[in-house]
Amino acid sequence: MHFKQFNLDQRLYRATEESNYKIPTAIQRQAIPICMKGSDIIGTAATGTGKTAAFVLPMLNHLLQGHSHPRSPRALIVTPTRELAEQIREVVKVLAKHTNIRSAVVYGGVGMNDQRRALTDGTDIIVCCPGRILDHMGRGYVNLKTVEILVIDEADRMLDMGFLPYIKRIISGLPTKRQTLLFSATFAPELMELIKHHMRTPERISIDIEAPAETIDHCFYPVPKMQKTSLLVALLKKMDHKSILVFTRTKHRADRLRDALTKAGHAASLIHANKSQNQRKIAMDGFRSGKVKILVATDIAARGLDIESISHVINYDIPDTATNYIHRIGRTGRAERTGDAITFITSEDASEVRDIERRLGTKVEKKKLEGFEYGVDTPAPASAPSHGHSSSHGRPRGPHAPRQHNAQDKNKPPNEGYWGRHRRHRN
């Protein structure tokens, strides 16, 4: 199957071609036709399966066919964390780049002024976290009565984070006549109640969880997070490798790591979303030809990589989900070849380690590099400033993490300030 078969607007099809969307994933094959006919969807699919494009493409196609509402949004995407909100917004921007469709991202932990201007100036799509969009609604900065499509992404995770009451409040501000797309890995009774009262005869789609190739060997290297780069350099000196793909969580960290590897004498290329198509092609050509032995990449930039000769995948930063782990390490061990999947883990990664081992169905061996002088992994002080490149691994930390409530503020949203007539401004 090809994206042409979805009969998308030509501007969207052009964007898929330029962004290396070649063959639709399983979730895209199932979800896009259903979305395009206007039906509600309950989808079971994890991050890393192509789910975002599965709802963004038909959403954009719908918006291009209708008439915009001046200064009012037509689509709302609600997601649990600001990292995921940024990722979704990036996909929206990439796929809408040949259109006039505008989008804004709204989450806590940053000032409200830029967000307020984006909302009041007018936007077609809002990607948001629950607490902050309620803040804007309460202050009158946004009217959601013109929303035609609602997406609730990672609903089970929002339930775990205590956001279900806020989802209901958001829905109360939307028109009853709309399309609703809900994605969740599991379905607790509370979610089924939400589905029953706020969705119209939804169609169910489910994507089977993929399993890793049996030809891949897995191992963890516990290491203090400040020593990851020095451990990688030391490990490379002792490894017998043909080609190595190294994954980082952020573009900034990918830049720094490639520079460090180059200084250490390694031929390393780099691909991430800030690199032009020509720069990425040059990097990939060098890696495929064997002239460059190490390729540093982020998850989004690695979409569509199909290189059979990769001998090692190194997770410099642990993936945020077990599905992303399977997706990353699937770049090695292809076509019956053997491969190695090495993951650096810190004291903060216990939850992700458990999820990966549960998915693999076995404990993963933990190794130490002989001769490497390990330090102490000390957490940063609570008052330390937060930088955009700090590691979060998908967990709700910092401003968007649930805070401890006392008896007087038990009704306040747990992550991004609280909404209402009287509030203290936390930004």
C-alpha cells in the first residue's frame, strides 16, 4: 500500500514524500480511511507505530476541505506531557508545510504570554496538555466551540496522571457534534465510561505489539548520566563493530555527542530534524557506504531507516517506551543477521527498564566495562535551572508532573497551574 491510495490532498501527499513517509504503517493503514470518513475511533497503538501521522494526516485533509473560523481552532489534540506535545506539533508542522494551516502548542512550565498571543491571533490546530489549556480557557484566551476534531492521545497515561477530570472539563467546552479519536494502550473502566458518554459509535482498531528479532543480543550498561559519553568512547575502543547507530533523546544532545565522538577520533555522522534533507542524505550515504562507521540520530529523524548491515544499536538515552525500544533495536539483526542492542541506563530509568524486560519476557544482562572508572550518579539539586536538553525519558517530571496536594488545593489540576477566577500565577 502507498500513501497515494488514501486520496489525500496533493499538498499533504507532497509532504509525505519529502518527509520519507513511503509505506503506511499498520496503524496508518487502519486509521486513516476511518478518520477520513468522519467516524470516531478507539485505537490501541503505542508510541513508535506511526500513530501520530495516522490522525494528523486525515485531520489536515479535513481542515483543507472546509472553511476556517477566524481566530478559532478547528482541531484539538490533548496529550499527557509537554515532550509528546512538542513531538506531535513537529509532525503537524512537517505534514502541513505546504498548506496555510496554523498550529500552536500549549503546555505548562513556560510563560503564558507567547501561548496567549498564538491563541488570540488565531490557530487551526491546538496541541496541548490538560492543565494549561484549562488555564487558557478559564482566562478567556481560547474558545473551543468551533472544534470539529478532538484527539485524546495516550489516554491511559493521562488517567494514571490524574487528568481524567480535566479531560471531562475540556470536553464540556467542545461542541457535541464533532469527531473524537481516542488512543490508549489499555482501557480501564473509567475510560470506558468516558467513551460511552462522549463518543458516537466509535470503531475499534488495534495494532499488535511487534517482537524483536531473535538474532539480537540485549544488554544494559548502568552508568551515571554525566559519564555516558566517556563510557561510549571507552566502549568503542574495545568493540568489534562494522556500523553503529546511536540514539539520543534530543537534537541538542545528538549534536554534542557527535562532536565528542569526532574529537575522540571517530568518523561519525548526524541526522535529526534540524538537518536539511541534503545534509541528511550526505550523512546517510556515508553511513551506508561504510565510510562513516557511526551514525548519531534522534527517534524522529530515524524514521524509515532501512540499513541491513548495522551491527550495533546503542541507546545512549533509554527509549521512553518499550515499543520505541523494539522500534530502535529493530535496525539491527535484520535478514537473519546477528546484532547487538546496548542500552545505557541511569538510576532514573528503573521504570523504563522494567517495561523493556516485561516486553522481552526476560531479564536483560547488566554489564560493566572492565577498566572504566565509574563515578557516582548524583541527582541535580532541586533549585538547579532546567535546560531544554535535560533528559526526561518520557516520565512526567518538572512543571508537568503531579504535585503534592494539601487539603486546600485538592481540586486544583496537578501539573500546569490551576484554572478559575482566582489563581496564583505560577509562571
